[in-house]
Amino acid sequence: MLNQILSQQIIIDNILLIIGFIIFLVLLYAGIISIIEKEFRAARVSNILATILFIPFLMIYLYDFQLKGILSIILLSIVIISILILFLPFRPKVKGDFQKPIKNHDERDTIFSRNELIPETEKFKSYYSDKSEIKDLDNKFREKPGLLSAESTMYDHFSFASAHANLDVIEALKPIVNGSVDEKKVEIEASKISNYIKTWCKSLGAHSIGITELKDYHLYSHKGRKELYGKEIKNKHKYAIAITIEMDNDMMLTAPKGPVVMESTQQYLNIGTIALQVAHFIRKLGYASRAHIDGNYELICPLVARDAGSGEIGRMGLLMTPKLGPRVRIAVITTDIPLEINKVKDFSSAIDFCGICKKCADVCPSRSISINDRDSIDGILRWKIDAESCFTYWCTSGTDCGRCIAVCPYSHPNNTLHNFIRWGIKNSYIFRRFALYMDNLFYGKKPESRNLPSWIDFQ
């Protein structure tokens, strides 16, 4: 009997040692990944936890003492219960399904369109004739230096000049978002051409590609930018292709400094050129198409991308993708070519996570992101940012800020470690709470922005 008990204790001791060693290796691996990502706080936390958590497993294996058997059972029970609680699928339905907008937005009401209005002009007077409250808010950002201004607080000659260059090239590309369609129409199979376009876009650098039917609520009612101001939008295309591209994590972590606007505009340019290529390719096959790129949209890209299965709209009002969170830029192609529509996968876990996280709201320099639950706005349950205060900060800093993107737990690099966490968040309501606590522990609730990369900050 005694030998049987001793044998069982040895088995438990070995199991606990293996478990402790696995925990140690996982945390050690997390520490190494954190060092590679230059997340040195996370690396320190990983190493400390690896040591502390391994000690009780090692002590039970090495030493004999009076309560060893009981403590072994308790420790093993804690491990088993923790695994069951954190990793068993537990997905209560998120309150409030996606609701389709009940009216078209007018691009003239966007902050970017209003920023282009020149005071005392007829267009300016007409727009603000019955919007005195909005006018007062908008005049606040007009008093600031402006986006990419040399007088702004985050001015950096080289990164700002790079952003200017990117925007100038984007501006030069705008006239070719549309074009003539070849008279000879090529007969194609929807599934094959859809796969061709997706594979090609990936090879060109796209992160994700989704296809949906173009809905009326995707479209603006009227154009609001430059010479097309006030033009009614009459896009009758049947399909929309939403393409996302990754923004560099190291650059975004400097937010709200110069590299953010440099990287943001660079990826607007990169995703724009991909959209232009695909749109031109479709027209060469004999089908109508239009690219929707930065500053020349007829639609709301995040809504299209959401319906195309690319993600969900989160607390900060941006598209939350499953593997990069909001750390993407989007372009869209609308077309009549036969396409195979993507099935929209359930990503309501992102809505639930945004509901508890609030890191973007906590770090927002202008306090433009709501810390409250979703509210009914124009009949739609959603979060709404304060666009006026957000843009006023942009015009003060000179950059498009990006602090919300930088600190989002979903924005961590697309690798095995972070994808495992993302899987856990999607899989379990309880794991989401645990993941948020650990993200705050490893990276801080309000992570500091990084310094400029040495290759930029060389003056």
C-alpha cells in the first residue's frame, strides 16, 4: 500500500514538473519574442513570471515534506481548473447584432471635407448656414497649425516630407480611379476570378481581401472633396472588393510622432496602387470597375470591409481585423464583374473585447474616444468618436496621431504568440478578461510611445 502511494506521488511529481517546465518555456518564449519586438517591459515581466511560477513545481519535485501530497493535488487541480476555465469554449451572445445604417452619409459632413472649406467663400457660407454649432467646433481646428505643418508640435522634417511625398503621389493617381472599359467582355467563372484577384492582391502585399455585394448604405450620398464637392453619387456596381494592408508595428508604436503619418500615408499609397491595378485589370476584361482610394472615395471603406468579412467595427470607429486589429489601411474596388461573395465569419468577440478594454480611450490625447458602452446613434448601436476634437489634435500635432491603433491589444504583431492570444480571445468570454489583464501587466495600461527610429531621427 505504501509503495503504491509512493508510486502515485512520483507520477504526480513528474507530471507537475513537466507542467511547470512547459509554463517556464512558454513564458521564456514570450520573453524572447518580446525582446525581438523591442517590448522590454513585456520581456522583464515574462522572465519574472517564468521564474516565480516554476518555483512551486520544482520545489514539490525536489523536496519531501509533510503536506507534499495535499499540496501536489491542490497545485495540479489549480492547473486543470485554470485550463478548463480559460480554454473551454464559452461564447455568450454579444448583445446587439450588427445593424445596417438606415441612411446614406454625406461626405460633405466628414471632417476632411469640412477642413477643405475656405472661410468666407460661398461654399463655406452655404455649408455652415444652419450649422453654427459645428462651425464653432470646426473653427477650433482651423486655429491650429494644421496637418503636416512645420509649426505643429510633432514636426519632424524628414518624416513629414515623406508623408507629403506620399500624399502628392496619391493625388496624382486620383484621375485614374475610373477609366474606359474594353468592348470585348471575357467570359469568366466567379469562383476562379475571385480566387485569382485574392491571390494576386496577396502577392502585391495585401493583408486580406474580402468580397461583398455593394449595398446602398455603403455609399455616400454626395461627394465632399475638391472639385467633385456636392456631386451626387450614382454608383450602380453590384460587387465591392475590400482590401487591407498592414501598417508597420514599429512605426505605429511611435504614435503620435512623425513616423505615424509617414507610415499611414505610405500604406494609403500602397493599398491605393493595388486597388488601381485590380480596377484597371477588371476593365481590361470588359467589366466596369472603380477604385476607391485615399481622398477619392464614393463609399465608407470600413463598412464595406466589415460586410466583406474582413473584420468588425470597434470602439475607436475603425475596422478591427482578426490578426492585426486596426493596424491596417483599406481600399475598395466596386465592379460588375461576376464574383464569389465571402461568408461573413462571426467576429463579435472583438465587440465584446472592445467593450471591456478601453485602452484606446484611456490613451487618446484628445479624449475623443468614448469610454462608455455602445449607444444608439441614428438608430444604430455603435461607438462614436468625437471627430472634431480628434481632428483638432491632428491639426495641433501635425500627424494623424494613431495612439489608439498603437495600444490596441489586437495590434500586436501577427505571429504565433499573439495569434494564440487572439484565438483565446475569440474562443472564450473568460479568456478575454484574462487576456486584457495580462496585456496591461505586460505592456502597461497606458504604454509610452517609442522614440523615432534611428534611421529617421539622424539629424
